[in-house]
Amino acid sequence: MAAPVIRSITPTKTNLMPGETTTVVIDAFDADSRSVTLTGAVTDAGGTTSTVSTTLTVGDPITYELTSSDPSVTVTPDPATPGRFTVTV
């Protein structure tokens, strides 16, 4: 089993004054994931068919964590968006 891959860790703002916040997003993926292609088709009364495909990625759940070595910094995960955190300095 391969380790997850972190593409980036990106803050919305990099220079903060005390009391300010920034949002930090970790973009990562499961290296062992696989792709599944789904194809949908619709046919009209005249027999003309139209198709379109989409791809799903199936992978293991990833747990995101963001920590700080500075005890005055607060890191709060966004419960609605895994990998997104609010950081208050």
C-alpha cells in the first residue's frame, strides 16, 4: 500500500497580524486509487442516441492533519471540507 501524496499545502494569506486568521488547504490524494468510467446514454423517439462519460476516483479515505509548533496558534479543521483548516495567530 502506497502512502498518500500531498500535492500542496496552501494558505490564503501568508502574512498575518496577531488575532488574524487564514485558511489553509491541504491538497492530497490516495496513491493507490483507481479510476472508474461511467457512460450514460439517452435515445430519442427517432432512435438517435447521445452518450457522455465521466470518471470517478475510488480510493482509501485520507485523514488530514495540520499542526503548529507555536502554542499561540490555533488550528481548527473545517468539518464540512476535509483538508481545509482555519488558522488563527
